[in-house]
Amino acid sequence: MAGRIPQSFIDDMLARIDIVDVVGQRIALKRAGKEYQARCPFHDERSPSFTVSPTKQFYHCFGCGAHGTALGFLMQYDGLEFVDAVEQLAGQLGMTVPELSSARDRGTEDLYALLAETADYYQQQLGLSEATRGYLQRRGISPEITEQFGLGYAPAGWDNLLKRFGGNRQKLLAAAGLLSQGDRGQYDKFRDRLMFPIHDRRGRVIAYGGRVMGDEQPKYLNSPETQVFHKGETLYGLFQARQRKGGLQRLIVVEGYMDVLALAQHGFSESVATLGTATTRSHAELLFRQAGDVIFCFDGDRAGRDAAWRALESVLPRLTDGRQAHFLFLPDGEDPDSLLGKQGKEGFEAQLQAAVPLSEYFFQSLSKDARLDTVDGRARLVERCKPLIEQIPDSPFRDLMEAELARRSGAQRPANSAASAPPGVDRRPPRQTRMGQLGVLRTPVRALISLLLSNPKMAAGVAQPPPFVGLSLPGIDLLLRLIERLRSSPAPAGAVIESWEDPREAHAMRRLAEVELAGAEADWQVAFDGYIQILVERLDQERAANMPMQLDQLSADDRRRYLEQLSAKAEADRRGRFKLD
């Protein structure tokens, strides 16, 4: 995530910054117990469900699911790229970002400057090309939309850019993806094409798409990947969509540049497109950072349905509370432009409102050729669905998907769905856990993770290696990695969760971090030590269970230890679960 910026620097910066100050500079916060509350800035609501924790240094909205650190808030609220958000926070603290200046010295700023100049050049050429302006007029694209999206024209000819920007910047032109290599040298990549500049979230041109206006092939041509352009992490039209007044409540994902323009022309300014590639998980995260509802609008042919399924697979791991995805398949031979021409804005809006929910599309697709009137067919459905449902983060939506699979297949669903739970996490955490009801901490592993996230410094007091290594309980591996992470860098919970590699584990930890622990920190330490002891005792019990059951096969010392362990197990069973009060 951090790229060239060391994670240790990110952790140190987030440990020094106060998220309350960062958020409070942008929205009005009100003290509520140990936390701060506000109406969520990322969706409309009447009652405040947006909370900021000064202890754990993260924010969370219980309405739309938005969450993160001070760094994530800056990226989402101010629309900053990661590096820019780091630089801004570091500047507030008087910290120098390591390697940031050297990264920019590698030509990044020169690339941005050159791409901005070429965008101006293409726009000037559009003004000189009556044929291209006529094409846009016939397609129903107004001068206002043309200007809003910065459309341009790459004139015919092999060396227009080379003549205009070549010389000592020829290598930079190639680095920007604007030149191709032939037997006789380099030449302009885009020739006689309508040009679509692709912007990053700050509005900087980072690449281009070019479309022919006749029957030549290929119809579309895209910039290659460059130092500033990664198509799997970029959405065409997102910068323009973010300028929408009133914010974004939803995003419409379509297949091409012209689809975005046609929708924007008819008032659907919340439209974006992937860039000649399938929807990636990075795309999915980018989409849901902007809006809680995403509608994928694809052709109804085989290619469109394949694209829709890849989109579904990409969004499943991102479906935290409040996020929704729908799918709209266009009639054969139609695209958004033609459908808008026939049905108008109201008709197309009706189509969007009738889009198929992800859950329905999911089960429809996976139920095909599975005869649900037979045991074999229902078993096939379970085999297809279960691995995908397990990718959904722990949430009511996942619970409902599991329940729907059980209903359709007739397979009995475990009472607490523990088999499909994220490591070490019970699948029934009540929503009111953030109000201090600690019933959510039903296992020692869960309790230890929650305590560590509340007070990361406790990790330093755990013996090395931890005395429960080898215990085979769900979540032990996650707990051990968390202890090791906090031992080397006791960062706030928000920073740890934000940088955690496994998204399902990160979501599980976020739910545990929301638990408001009662008592003072001294009480937490006592509870922490008690839970560690429980795990040590359970390890002894496991080892005892694996010992030979014939006592006469044991030595006197082994027999004594075995009986002591049996006694310890009986005592543990008698006193029941250790509770955190």
C-alpha cells in the first residue's frame, strides 16, 4: 500500500497525528463518551452514526460502513492520492517523507507536465477539426460535455507530437506512452483519433484513450501502463463524477468512454468505465470508497455477462456493511446511448431502479444446469456458492447469503456459521458491541485481539515466543502475527488494521476494535494476563489429550504430569469461561 514509503514511517506518522484534529477540521464533531460523533460526510443521514475514536485512532460509520485512519479520511474526504495524503499529514507534523522527493525526481512531475501540455494540444486540434466536431455533434455530445471531459483530436500523420514536443523530450514522450516503436524509429501512437484524456482523482491527465471515427481497426486504442498510469486501478470519468453537486450516492459502471459521455449528456454524471480491462478488486475498492451503491451496466451478450461475473467476483470481498451492488443487462444490440435515445432519462432511470441485486444475480448464475430437485444438483450448488460466499466479510449480508444458500439447497446451516467465520471470529457479533456490551468477546482469542488493539503496548509483555505457540484454536495464527506486529511497532489500532494484508482478517479486527472495553487500563492488563494463561492451560490440555491413555505405559513423572493436566482441565471446565468485566 505504501509503495516506496516505508510502513514504519506510516505507523510513526499515524501514531503522532490526532485523527480528531484531522476530522474536526473538516466536519463538526460532538463528544459522546470516549468517542466523537457526527453525521457521516460520506452519505446522507439524519442521526449521527459516524464515530471517531481518539484511543484507537480510526473512524467508522455504522450507516454506510466507511472506515479508516486519518490517512484514509484525507484520501476519501479530500480526494487525495495516497502519497499526497501522506505528504499533507507529515507536513502538519513537521516530518519529512522518506524517498518521496527521490520518487518525484525520477520524472513523475515531468510526465504530468508533458501530459497536460499534450492534452492542451489535442484540444486545440479539436477546434481545428470540423470533421471531429461534426462526429461529436452526430453522437449527441454537446460542447459543454466536450469541455468537461477535455476531449481532443490527434491529427493524422506519423510525427505531429514528435515535431511539437520531441527533441530533448522524446524519451519523456515514450515514457508517457505517446510513441510507438517501428522499424524506422519512433512515431506517434495516436493518429486521426478522437482523444479521451484519462484523469487521476486530482484531475491530472495520466493517459489517453483514442477512438477512430470510421471503420478502421482497432476502434479503440489505449495508453500502455506507465509510471503514472495503471489501468487496473483507474476508472474513466471518476474525476468528473466526483465533481457532482451533492456528492455521490451511487456509481454506474459502463463499458466504454462513449457510454460515460452519453450518460453524462443525459444527466447521469455519476458514470464511470473501466479501461479495456475487467473490473479488478482495486476498481471495486475505488468504487466503494466513493459511493455505497454501485450499478454495473453491461451488454446482455456473452461478453457482457462474462464482464459482469468478473465484476461480481471482484466486489464480493469488498461488501462490508452498507455496500450494495446491482447488475443491469442491456437488450441485445443496445448500448446506453441508444437506450437513452429510445427511452429518455426517465426510462433509463427506471431500468437502473430495476437492476438485479448482486444476491439474485449470484444465485441465478450459479443455479444454472444444477437440478435443484435432486440431491446431486443441490450439492453442486453448495460447492459452487460456498467458496465465493466465504470471501464476503463478516456482516449481516454474508449471514443472509448463507441462509439463502441453505434455503435453496436444503443444507442445514450451522447455528453460528463458525465454519465459515474469519479466523478466530464468532459469526454473531451484536451491533451494540460499540456501546460497551462485551458479550462479543466470547473466546480468549477474540478478547486478546480486542485488548491488543485497545492497548498495543501490551504486546511487549508477552513472552517470546508466546507460551501458547502450538495451540490449535481458530485465530491463533492471527493473534500470533498481531503480537509480533505490535511488538516491533506498537501502532494505533487504525494504522494496524489499515495496513493489514488480509482484508477478511482486517475486517474481523475492525469489528473487535469497535468494542469499548470497560474499566481502567490496569484492569485490561489483568484480563490480558488471564486470557494468556487460559491459552497456556488449553495447550497443556491438548498435549494431555494426545498422551497415551494407558497409564502403565508412562514413567512416574509423566504419569504425575498427566494427572495434573487432567485435574487442570476439570477445574477449567468447572469454572467455565473466563469473562472480561
